[in-house]
Amino acid sequence: MDVHFPTSSILSIVLQALLLSSSYGSLEPYDLLYNNAVDAFYRSDYKDVVRYMEGALSSYAEVRQTKVRCRLRCQDQHPFDSVSMDLQFFDVVLRRSNCQNECIEEKVGTQSMHKVSEDVNQDFQRRIPYNYLQLAYQKLKQLDKAAAAAHTYFQANPEHVEMDQNLEQYKALEGSDQDHFVDREARPHQSSFSAGVKLYDSADYKGAIALFEEALQEYYRADVECRALCQGPQRFEEQDHVLYRYSLYELVSDHFTQALHCEHECVRDLSTRPGRLSPMENYLPLHYDYLQFAYFQMNMVEEAMECAKSYLLFHEGEEFMTENVEYYREAVGHDVKPREKAEWYLRRHKQELELLVIGSENMQVEFTEGVSTVIPSGTDGWMEYVPISEKKNFTLAPPQELREGGPLVYDSVQLVQNSKALNGTQRVLLDDVISVDECAELTNLAHTVTMAGDGYRGKMSPHTPNERFEGATVLKTLQYGYEGRVPLRSARLFYDASERARRIIESYFLLNSTLHFSYTHLVCRTAITGQQDHRNDLSHPIHADNCLLDPEANECWKEPPAYTYRDYSALLYLNGDFEGGEFIFTEMDAKTVTAQVKPKCGRMVGFSSGGENPHGVRAVTRGQRCAVALWFTLDPLFRELERLQADEVMQALDNQSSQSQWDTSLNINPKDEL
């Protein structure tokens, strides 16, 4: 049946979507509450920390659930089922958009138009608010709530050694109850699954069946919610939207493909535990595997066969399950169909893959290296992740013969400890890399040129709220030198000292090819006065420099967002007149310390950047710790761009060295070159 929609009707809907009514809700933006809580923490007003942070967490959860509810409700109210004409299609789109805007606005008020920064959202995803909460509750002597906050934070940050120690202390307290250690952000489908596995392992098959069935229901519910959240704004990383001039259908196609990619990632998201880097292998099909055996143990053979056939939807022809199905069929004397929910889920998944192929061809999106442009996130077909035992393990140093003990290049440099003395591989500790006077000059330079949060999107305390972090690059210091804001000699010393460090590392480890700069950073960490009492966190958490450390799996995965191209690292210390701040190497469990280095002027620690050398920095509890942090690569394609620009500036300066002052013919433009 043909249906005609007058243009005025559609324009009316557009105006309704744009001209939203005034706020009906009163929910405060969670980022503002979060900032108020952080400010209160620095004022040591712990009651306000709790009030604002709990409010922020509540607001964050309410906004998320409101978006899910409204999008699903409007999706049901305005379906695409019978759409066949352009005007019909856009009529549904506009009505659904208007429905969602009004629904969300009614619940959360003006916050529906409020844009929250990516940094704040990442903090909530990493559960950073719970770190503040556990400290605040601890100060307020509400130890049960402190334990819950600490446990919640630790679930998503298992490498955090200090939080692990805090939890042990809470457990040892008199009156401590296991019920206090709850994960306030636990995902129902994962909690039910884990509890089901425990009952299954203890042969309580009846209890396990109930929990696995509950886990399946929760999984499919979480999948629907995850996909609803993908209907929000998308990031077009490959597109310059200032110059975005594509047609209507190209624009719609691009956005739809991004949303579809987000929905496909729900498979990975739902099977990845908090704080883990890789999804649980074969997660959804494993529910049906456990169920088929548990039902069999309860002599419920038809149900066992139904679950076995559901499993085979995901892994067609798998030998052991096919044999189980044949056994069950003989036992019941007839065939049984797989579960409809599993069939529907798989049909939709396959359709997504087909659409992603078309969408990726239209968008010409370049996904991350190692990730298929047809099936994002490394999935193949349904979700056959490579078993953990077969995954490529990147715990080795660079792919060349591991050697050390080469010349130290400069006569003044002293070898203090080699790899053996530091209880590891590809490690070295050196003294007198630079002189006392040079340390003092570089420290003075740092006090002038470093900026809070440099290299960390301006975040003043990127690793711990108890310290202020400041940094500067070589290029920036040369700019300051050229502008006369710092002595040019000091800027050149920073450049020369980093080159000295590079030559020493390249020579000592007997590398076969040139070692290039990947990143050079003059950094200082300063203890914040009044926040050091009973402190037991790290200045920089345990990590590896070119892979993602997974302490629980005892692995280090060489995959983004890690800087996988980095091969060697070094820290050249400028001072030692502070308390704490020791550099530590650990085992891959991120707990067992294998070596400790006390910084002092002219001391340098160098090491390969892989999972063989997890490391971190103990808390700086008094004073300021300054150093030159250096990362190197053997791949010239990943050379530091700012370093190459700095090389050009230095060459220009050297060419003018015979002149007593700057010549106007010197071709350096501070804006373009620096």
C-alpha cells in the first residue's frame, strides 16, 4: 500500500527534534560531579568526596540506562519493518530521533545536550572513581564501604599492587566480612556464569543449570543494551569533518557502518572481564557446552541434545559435540532442534558480517594492523578466538640475538649492574652518564619548560592523584631557547644528553642496527603536600613499554594501544634529593619485585621494552623527582617526528655557530618548524 507523507509533516518532525522543550529532569552531569569530588579530595574534604563521587557514579549509570531504555522503546515504537520509500525511511528516522530526544530529555534534563570529555568517560570505564572512594571511606572510618570500593576498583585494575595490598589489609581487620568485598560494577551475565562454573566443578549440576540459564538470559539482555548504546555519536577517525563533503547516502552509510562496527564489538566486550585485555575464549558457546553436560548428568537428555545442537550452530561439525548429539538422539529416539534464541542470534551476526564487508568497501576504512577489515576485532566467522595456549606470546625482547656488554662509549660512564645483577635480561644500570653540573642545569631547565600533564592530554596527575606530573619534549625546549625564554645552551644540553643516552644503549646491547628515538621526555613528578599520609600507591603503575601486561595470565600482549614498535627504554635521572621514587623491575605478575634502583644525578637504567621487563615507580612521598625518559625503536618508520624536526633545528644552529648572534637569514619559523 502506498503511503504519502507531506513535506510539511516531515519538517514539523525536524523542528520538534531540534527545538526540545525545557528540562523536565534534574539529573546533574556526572563529569561535573566527578570534578567536584576530585577538588574535594585535594581539599581533604572526604565527606564531599563521597557525596559528589557517589552522585557521579549514580548519574553515570542513570544516563547510560536512560539511553538504553529510550532507544529501545523508540525503536519498538517506530520500526523499519514496512519501509520501502525514501520518505517513509526518513520519516521513521526523524520520528525515532525525536522520540529518543524527548525521552532522554525528560529523564536527565539538560544533561542530554551536555558533552562529556573522552578523558572523563575513560576514567569511569577504568573505575577510577572507586579509587578516590576507597581512600575517602578509609579516612571516614567506613571500612566496609572502603573494602567494596577497593574490590570494585581492583577487578578492573588487577595490576595495581597497592590496591591489592589494601584489600589484604581490609581482609585482616577485625570484623571484616567477605560480604564487604563486592564488585559494585559486576556484570550480571559474567557473575552468573562464573558462579555456575563453580557449582559445575563441584558436581552441583542442578544449581549450575539454573545459573547458566540465568547467565544466558543476562548475556542476551546485555547484548541488546550494548547495541542500543552504539546508536549514539560515532567517531570518524579517518575523516576530516571540516572538509566533509560527502552526499547524503554516503554520510548515512559511513555512520551506519561505524555503528555496525560498534555493535559487532559487543561480542568481544561481553566476553571480556573487567581489567582483562582479551576476551574469554569461546564464551557464549561455552554456556551451551556446560549446559549439555549438566543436563545429561541430571538425566534430562532432550534438554542436553537441544544445548548440544545449539553449540554446533557456532562450531559446525565439531567432532566431540557431533558425537554427543548422536548419542543423545539414540537415547531419546527422535531429533531435537537447537534453541531459537541461538539460531536468531547467529543469523543476525552473519548478516552483520555481510553488511560490514559492504560498509568497509564503501568507507575504505583502514582498521588497526592485524585486524581484518571484513571482520573487526580479530574474529573469524562467529567468534573463534585463538586459544590462549596458541596465542602469540610477546614476552621476548626484540627479534635479534640478545647480547650485552658492549663499550660504554664515554670514558666517564661507569657500569654499576648488568642483567644478572638486576635479576633479569637486557637490563643495565650505569652511573656518571652526565655530570653534577649538567644535572643541575637540566633540572633548572625542567622547572621552566615543563607543563603539567604534558604527554597525558594535560592531566596533571595521570598516574596517581597524590603527585603532580610535568613534562616537555626536546623540540619544545629548543623553541624556548630560540625565543630566549631559557638559555639556548640548556636546550642543547637536553638534546645532547638524550643523544648520549641513545649511543650508550645502542652500544652496550650490541645492536646490529641503528637505534632511533621513539619519544624523548623531560619529566618531573612532585609529591603533593598533605596527601602523603598512609600512602601506598605507585607513582607509575607496573607496566611494560611495548605490550599490554596481563598479570593474571602471566602474559604481555603486543597489540594496540601499546606502543608495539618500541624496542628499548632508558631513564636518565637528574636528582636524588627526594623521598621514595625508586624504579622497580617485577615479574610478570606485577607483584614480585626483582630489582630496585634508587635514582641519583647521572644514573641511568636501560632495558628492553617488552614483557620481560615489567617496571614501575614507587611513590614520591616528598620533594620532586626529575629525569629524562627515553624510548627507542629499531624501526626507522617509527622515528619520533619531533626529534627529526629537532635534528633539523640543531643542524641549522650548528651551521650558524660561527656567527656571534642570530642571523635573520636563519630559516627557522617557530610556528612551522618548532
